[in-house]
Amino acid sequence: MFSVCGIAGLYSPNGAPNPELVDAMRAAIVHRGPDEGSTDVFGPCVLGHQRLRVLDLELGFQPVRNETGEVACVFNGEIYNFSRLREELGGHDVRGTGDTSVLPHLYEEDEADFVHRLRGMFAFALWDGARERLVLARDRLGKKPLVWTRLTDGTLAFASELKALLRLPGVEREVDLRAIDEYLSFQYVPGEQTGLRGIHRLLPGHRLIAEGEALRIERYWTPASAVIDASADEEWLEIVRYRVREAVELRLAADVPLGALLSGGIDSSVVVALMAQASSRPVRTFTVGFEDGRYDEREYARAVADRYGTVHEELAIEADVADTLPRLAAAFDEPLGDEAAFPTFLISEQARQHVTVALTGDGGDESFAGYERYAAHRVAAVVPSAAARLAAPIVRRASSGREPRSPVFRAARFLDVAARPRSARYTRLMEVFPRELRARLWAVEGLPGMNLLLPGARGITGLQLLDVETYLPGDLLPKADIASMAHSLELRSPLLDHRVVELGLALPASLKTRGLTGKIALRRAFADDLPPEVAKRGKTGFGVPLGRWFRKDLRELARDVLATDRGWFHPAEVRRLLDEHESGRADHGHRLWCLLMLELWVREHVETSTLVAAA
């Protein structure tokens, strides 16, 4: 009964919500679960869902209830340890053969604490009719989304995607400019903010409990290093092999076609290798590429596909970029400036023509310390700040106009980071618009803010934890979820199994980074399972040729869209960014993408009215 889907609902402690409003909310997220759906009334609470059928196809309908019908639940996601949980619930009448129907019975035993027993990705809404209590919860890492707001009459509204809340009368569409300032800094809106005032994300590892007028939010899980009894490298590597293999195999259950998104990097290649070793039939794999060789990984993906005899599909992105952007903007109802959303959106569309479920390598960098910024942060600590400050301007001038992946550009960025105080280095590595550029851009008094991201612990582990708390739930996971579910494709991320993450945090520093190379443990643990050219690859990331796009493919669109003056930014500064980029004096591709996606978000989701009249 794996039920990756969309959920929505209303809770009015002082009245009966209108179920037609939940119908409208479901209509806004039907892409998340096109197979079936329902709106069900439980007195002051109305629960809605849209289901994508993956397992237990006949008995997996929702909402699920306990024996008395007093506890009901709608669910989005997958519980991978559901078989064991069903065994533990031997005294209960659990419907069907899948995962979702265990939830109300687990609640009967442990109330809201039952979330600790779940291993998987999920967002759910559970109604306890006897107590008139609503429980909302998200998985530990935030793989499945959940947003909520209070309406003017006190009604609590929630949904898998913000666009569903915008169907409701009384929901304000006031842009939070401080949140937008943070978006310009980091290419995503961090924390519980969504970009609109009064609409909040429920944070990963949290639950929301509403009873009458009272509402409380509790954290039930905090990322931390696992306690592991290991000392020698080979002991650690054996544990890595066991945990990653187990996480992959847990995610192979499906009664529908299943495949993998294969980028050609270490992470997805390890996942495909383990899938192939555990499967009796050839794995279906999908990859994306560009004509520009700097962004094309098809050669490496092909090497993995050939080694394991996968049924391999390649997508060369030659489509009209400007024509695809409106579809992308329609899908992303919160500001997101990560350009990797573009190829993720297209490869998900292609994969969905063949499979319903796809495994990915997402999370390998956070779990096993693969980001170049981890190594750069570590090396920067031993570079004298004074020397870095002297060298940085010289290298910066030499890098002017260079493509961001070029060695000179990366060297300039590294020296710029090394010249900063330790407390500001991570922020500088992550920034799209540094504070000095935002100060030139903003035409609004009181902005920009400082927007520092500070590690709570020293060393590589501190940086991993910071990414798990900020970048992962704010950028990487929403990007993957929205881009895939827009096409009704379910993604599973074994390297983000919470036990894999806890193991990765616990690894000794020598098995995390060495020099500028990361993911040492993952590389060594699975070196024999990968083609040599893949096993030795450095981190490249899922990039797109923004530099060329804004000089050619997107030039006219960007000029037209960014000419809009909302009073937020100085028009002359926006024109300067466009002019410098087009002339080749600087590469502002990433910044222009963030500005373009912001404006398209406002047009699509803030200005466009899709309200439903209240009955």
C-alpha cells in the first residue's frame, strides 16, 4: 500500500468546514496522485487525499481507520519497515497488505509518539475523533512536504503543496520580502518560511498537534551521529556496505514498474549497482545530458549502464528552454532558484513514460561529505587570511567572465572564502547574491539582512549537520519532490535513509574528505562495484549551461520578464547584471536565473487567482 500522493484538509474547532473547499485543494495537487482520491468529513475535520498507487493496488485506498473508525489518517509517502510493524500489531485488524493502514493502529498504541517507529519518507494527517485532535507530521529529513496556515476564522488548513492552500478564500498572498532576501542569498527560502506571510512549512522531524484552539509544534527527531563500535577503516567500510545495501533493497518493493535516475556520479551509480545486484530483471535507468560537454555526464552513466546491463534511456536536452520555463514555474509554488530543477523536471517527465517509481542518489553528499565546499572549508582553515586577502582580488580579476565550473573561477571563490572569518565561510560558499550585491539590488528600506548560516559544531560533521538542517530540506528535497511529482513519478532516496545519514555523520574525518576529494568511505566501500572512471570522479553537480542560455536561449525572455518593476529592486541594477552577463564581462547566470524564477513565481502563484468561493 505504498501511497506516494498528496494530502490536504481543514480543521475548524468551532464549526464544520466546507468539504467542497478540500475538493478544490485536492484538484490543485491531483498530479501527486492521479489514480484515486477522496474527501471525507469527520465532524470538525475534513481530510482529503490523492493517491498514486504503487503497492497493494486494490486495498490501498484512503483514509485508513482503526477498528472503531474513531482514528482516521491520510498519508503521503512510504514506510519501509511496514512488514515488521504489521507483525508487531498482531492484535489489531490491519487492512490489506501494505504500509499506510498500520498508522491508526500504531497511534492507538503510542499516540503521537508512534512516529519514532516509522522508517521511511512521509507526511500525514491523523484525526483522533474521541479527543478531537489533529496530528500532522513529517519524516525526519523532510523528503515529503507539508505546509499549513490559519484562516481568519481560526480554521487550520494544511496541504502537500502551497498551491492547494491558495485555492482557499481568506488566504493572504502577501510576499514576505525578508524571506525573499534570504532566497536571493541562498537560492531557496530557509526554515519554516514559504515566501508568503502566514503560510508555514512544518519542519522535518516535527509534528503539529491541534486540539480545539490550542496548537503546538514539537520536534521528535534531531540529526546526530550514530553510536558505532568501530575503529579500523575496514570495519567502517563494512558497515557502510551493509547499511547502504539494506537501504537500497528496502526501496525495491513495488507492484508497478521501477527504475533509477542515473547521473553518472558516484551516488546514483552505487544505487544502480546495488539495485542490479538485488534484481532478477534488468534495471531501467534514465539519464540526461547537454550538448555542452562541461554539463554532460552521459558517458559515465553509460559506463554504469553497460556494466550492469540496464535498459538505458538518455534524454538530450535540446528543447526550447524558454517554452519549458512556464511549466517549471507552474510546478514550483515556492521560490526556488536551483537550476538543477530544470533537468530534474525533464528527466522525471521522460522516466514517467516507462516507470512509476525511480531510485536516486540524492543525499550522498550530505551523508558522506561529498560537497566540494566541505573540503574547501577545511583547506581554507590552513590558508593565512592575510595571504588570501592579497591574492583574492588578483585571481578575481582573472576569473571575470569565466564559467563557474572553470578552475580560475573556483580558485577565486576559494580565496574569497579563505579571506573571510571562519564564522562567515560557509555562508560565503553558499551565497548567490552576497550581501554587498543585495545592497545594490534592493530598493526597499531595511534590506538586505545579514543572513548568516552558522555550523553548530566544528569540523566536517558540523557542516554536514548544517546542510541537513538547511540546504537539504530547503532546496534539494523540494526540488526533487516537486519536479518528480509534477509528473506523478515517485522518487526514493536510499542514501537519505535516516540510519545511513546517522552513519555518515559518525564516520571519522579521514573517511569523509582527503584534500579536495570527498565521500572517501563511499568511494572505497563500493570501488569494486563501479567502473574505474566513475569511481575516481570528483564532484561535478547537476548543472545546466546558464551562461549560454542567458546570452542566447533566454536572452529575450529574461530582458522582458525582468523589466517588471515591483518597487523591490533598482531597475538599473537588474539591467547592469543583464548587460555584464551578455557582454561576457561577468557570469551572472545563476543570479539571473534566481531573479527570473522569482518573477515567474510571483506571476504564477501570487498574482494569479484560483480562489474557490466559500459556500
